[in-house]
Amino acid sequence: MTTTEALLRETRRQLHDGGLRGCLLVRDLHTGEELGIDPDTQLPAASLVKVPLALATAERIRWGELDGATRLDVPPGRITTPGPTGLSRFRHPARVAVDDLLYLSTSVSDGTAADALFDLTPPARVAAVLHELGLRGITVRHGMLELTDTPVERLDAAEVHLAHALAIDAGTSGRGHRVPQLDTTRANTGSARAYVELLQALWTPSEIHPDVARRVRGLMADNVLRHRLAPDFSSDATTWSSKTGTLLNLRHEIGVVEHADGQAFAVAVLTESLVPAGSQPGADALMAQVARRLRDHLRQL
């Protein structure tokens, strides 16, 4: 058994022992060398879809189809359950410019801001922009409002574990699910490989216009949700730009770590928890540790 094979076997065991099913891919953006665990498995994307949305919106602004300075009247989300941010928790209407909705949607992971952008660029149009840019493997079917109507929102706080148990147990072998937001035939989906391909296109020359790529990279660098992979990828000698995705038992994060020596690695970690609990800081830490081990191995090749 090679050192690489032993590492992948050990990290699979780590994830399993930690109560996670993981789909990971780490790629050296300069050499193309990569390491992964089930990187082609399609999973519901949760808030990761906000990166394709940001890309499509920024492209349409560049094309002149949208004006970033246009201010939109956005209704309040009035969501009170834990998790949602920004306008999603507002109690009153707000007037916000398209450029600022981009920031709220991508950097703050505000679902209401994202839906205001989806009103301008519907899911089918976002998918079409991805296709035009040569990006495959990411499916965009719906906006973010659907993600706020899960069993979690219908149960009392003391019963939330039942929603997570349903998320864990109600899937099928074909990745269908009784919870529609977790059904890969109905949800927004993507694989670790598809999201690494998107990151590669944003960080290296591609069909994406350089100004658009730079803007999306900046939005991801400003990500305020830094509890998952950031602790293992952020330092004075690195820049970590990312986007998280969380829904029921799904915990995802994609990002790029850029080192002061010029090396850069795309990281995509998509997971399903097998533990029926909402708050699992240990799972977040485990995701980061496994991803870092793969990055460290690639860095030494």
C-alpha cells in the first residue's frame, strides 16, 4: 500500500468514526495534482449554490443586463429559527442595491438576499450561465426559500433531533429522499469535483472574465462564516476564501487556500452527518482536519 493509499484509507476511517459520510477533493491549482474521497458523488448543495448565483449575477452586470447600483425593495425574511442571517432575520422591508445583495448573499450567506438575486436571474438562467462558461456537474433548480421549509422549522426546539434523524434515515439507495431538500432529483446539487472545477475556473484563467472572477473571489474572501474549515487553513501566511453550506445533516464548505510561497489549493468538503443533532462543532473540526491532511500531503509531493 502506498503512502497516498494509506492516507486515504485512514481519512475515510476518521470520517466514519466521527459520524460523517464525506465527499472530498483537494487540488493543487498549479500542478493539477489532486486527492479525493468519493469526489464525484452528487449531494444537495445547500448554500453552496450562492457561488454559482454570484457568478451569474456578476457576469450579467458585466454584460450590461443588470446594474449593480439598482436598488430593490426586499421583503423581510422574519425567520426566527437558528441559522439564517442578514435580511432573512429582518422584521421590516429594506431597499438594497444589487451589488450589496451580492455581498449579503455570498459573504454573509443571506438566503433572502440570494432570493432577491434569483428573482433577477432565475435558477434556469444561472444554470445556463454555468453551461455557457463550460462548467458542468452543478444543478440549479430552485431558490433559497425552499430551504427554510424543512422538518426543523415544523418542530419545537426540543424535538429538532427528530428532524435530523429523519434526514439521516429517510434516504434511498439512489439518493432520493422523503425530505425534498435532500432529494438529489429535486434539490440543487453538486459534487466535490464539480465545485473544485468551479473554484479552478475562478482562480485560474478560464472562460470566466477576469473582472468577474476577481469579484467572486473577493466575495468569498470576505466570507464571515469561518467556523468550519477556516481554523485549519487560515494563518498569517495564507489567505482562505470560501463558502459554507448547511442544511439539516449536511455540512459543506468549498474554498481556496493561497500560500505566501505562491502555492494554491482548491478544497471541497461535502458531508452528511450520521449523528441526529444540529450543533456538532466536532464534525466541523473533523472536516477541517481531514481536508488539511490531504492538502499537506499534496503540498509535499
